[in-house]
Amino acid sequence: MTDETQVRGVKRGITWMQIVTFAFATAISYVLAVVSSLIFPVLGAPGVSALYIAAAIYVPLGIWMGLWGCFAGYISCFFLGLWPSGYSVIQSFIWSWADFIEALVPALVFRMLKVDPDFTAKRPWAAKLLPLFISSGSVLLLLGVMIQVLWGAQYGEPFTSAYVYLVYIGTALAAAGIVMGLIAGHVRTWIAQIVGGIIGASFASGIWGAGTLTLWNLPPPLPAELFWPVFIGWVVGDLIVLSVISTALLVALTPVFKRTGLLVRGWWS
């Protein structure tokens, strides 16, 4: 059944492809969450990363597949809370809703506003430049991450500076691509991505995540005075990851999800 059939209102049931995609995304999210929290830690907050690459997996999945993406974020964060973060089962159970919320916010925005995710460009010049800027930004950021993982974490300078500059440049290129999308693409799609998929997702997740680690939990595992350092590190890192890597995946893979029938209009199918 095609995506066009879903647009007309006929919904399919849950498929094995959705289950397999969900399981794979959850596993990848957990691995990336562990690596991110160990290599790019926010000091004093186990499990919190200044560059949480895992969010680039489950947040787009929330846009494509609704609650599948939300639970991929929740489950991966729950196990991250247990290991290597060292939180109790109850603490991790409460804290992990941060990643559920992070995928839920863009899923809500796209569905409530009935926005069809279409990240293509209408104008010929933008059709060439937009993917180039978005993909280049993602490649540079990932290159910086690789440099930090392989050499920066162990040897420091000049690798750490190279990592920082590559992250800055990659983010700037991705931001330029997003502006192109607003100018020459489907405006509703790009506004929904900026408001829900980047800003709303980052801040909502940061409030819940930092709050449950420092202010309210059973009991909070961290001192209350760490709220703002954890919140700022959380939100800034997620803004970067969602602007660069998540947006690149949405541009590249949304046509694939539509073509294969994995894109769902409801919450499960």
C-alpha cells in the first residue's frame, strides 16, 4: 500500500518492517547514547552528554513513525540510566521520559498541524545547494566527533580544538541549509522542523531531564544546584545534533520512509 493511500485516510496495521526498524533504532540509539555520554560528558551528570548523538536517531523516527520513535528514545535512555550512568531503576524510569518527550514534541507538531514531511526544495538552485549544505555540515560534525573519540579524549590538543571548530563549521553549514529550506522549500515542513524537531524537542527534553536529575525524582540523584549546568549542556548539545545530523537524516531518508510504507500518519500505523 502506498503513501498516497495513507494520505486518503486508509491506514495499515502494524507491520514487521515497523517492528524491525524500531528494534534497530533502539539498539543504535543506546550504543550512541553510551558513547556520547562517555566521550562528551556534562561534568557532574552521568548519562548527560554535551553532544547526544542518539537524539539524531529517535527524534526523526518520531516524525516518521510516531510513538515508535518515542519509545525508541525512552528504552535506550532507560538502559543508559542503568549502565553506565549508575542510576537506580526508579530514577532511570522517571528520567528516561526526557527522551520520550524529545521525540514526542516533533511528532505532535507534525501530526496536529497535519504537516506532510517534505524536505525537498522547489527551486532548482536550492535543490542542489540545500542537500549539499546539510550533508556537508553533518559530515564535518561527525568528523569532529571521530577526531575527539579517537585522539582528542586521550591526547587533548590540537585534536580537541579541531573537534570544536569542525562542530562549529558543521553547525553553521546546516543552519544555512535550513534557511534555504525556509526560502525555497516547503515552508510548513521546515517551520515544523525548526519549532518542533529542533527547538521544542531540545528545550522540553532538557527541562524534564535536568529537572528529574536535580530537582524532582525518588530521590534526585544529583544536587539541585546542578540544574542549570545540566540544563544548558543538555539543550545546547541537542540543538546542535538536531540541527545538523537529525535534519540531514530527514532530508536524506524521508523519501525512503515514504516509498517503503514506513511513514505512518497516525501514532502506530
